Amino acid sequence: MCCKIMGISELDKPPWAWCKHCNIGVGCKIYEDRPKACRNFYCRYLLHDQLGEHWKPSVSKIVLTFDTPSRTLAIRVDPSRIHAWRREPYYTEIKEWAAVAWHDNGQVIVWQRNVAIAILPHREKNLGPVRDDQVIVRQKTQGPNGPVFDAKVVERAAV
């Protein structure tokens, strides 16, 4: 799934389209000579033994990535199965991750192509399309009944 979902600038491969070097269901046809971006990429599924087999991208149709500086878990969904993340057991686990992420100053974002959905501790928020020159920031305010969690899209230059 990473060969479909992720963009690879060295190959002029846009995100959300199959790489021309992918033998679908088999693997990379240029594995030994693959570009640096591919060599350096590791899906979170491969890095965390505690994720069950159901998280394997070929099964889930989801690629999990983590951006350390922003503390963001990105759930990148196969564009031909954009609602895969809403199925169980994925949805329940994603909601649990979101609650933990907020307490650790992080966030969980579901990506359906360039459309972002912030998974907040008690709800979801469709943020719409997000451009490369924009970022998603989290917000926590105090409401009359306790904390209110939110997220919004801002211009990267404003951060």
C-alpha cells in the first residue's frame, strides 16, 4: 500500500497512485535500486510489534505514519477504500490512540487523499482539503463542562 499511498519525488510519483515499479501483490520491481525515500520509509505497522495482523496495510488498506516534530499519527487510507478506517477493529483503536495522543501533546489525523479528518478525544472534525503550505494545529480550551478539544488548518507561515 505504501507504493500506492505515498508520494515519491525521486520517481515523480504522486501520492494516491500506484508506483509504476510496483508489481501489485508481489512487491517492488526495483527493490535493490529503489530510491532513498523508499529505503528510508517504514510503515508504523512494521515498527510496532503490538499492532495486530489486521493493521498490515495489504489487509487494512491503511498506511500508518508518524511525524515526530508535530507528534502526529497519520492514518493514510487507500483512496479506493476511503472508509476502511471506520470499520472495526480499526475505528475503536484509532479513537483510543487519539485520546492518548492528546494527553501526550500529539494528534491523530485521517487522510483521505488531501482531505484531513482530525480524530479528537470525543468527536471527529472534517478539516477539508489541506494544502502543502498549510498545517493542522490542535487546540484545547476550557468549556463550561470541561476541556474542549479542537483542530484547525492554518497557513504554515503563521506557525
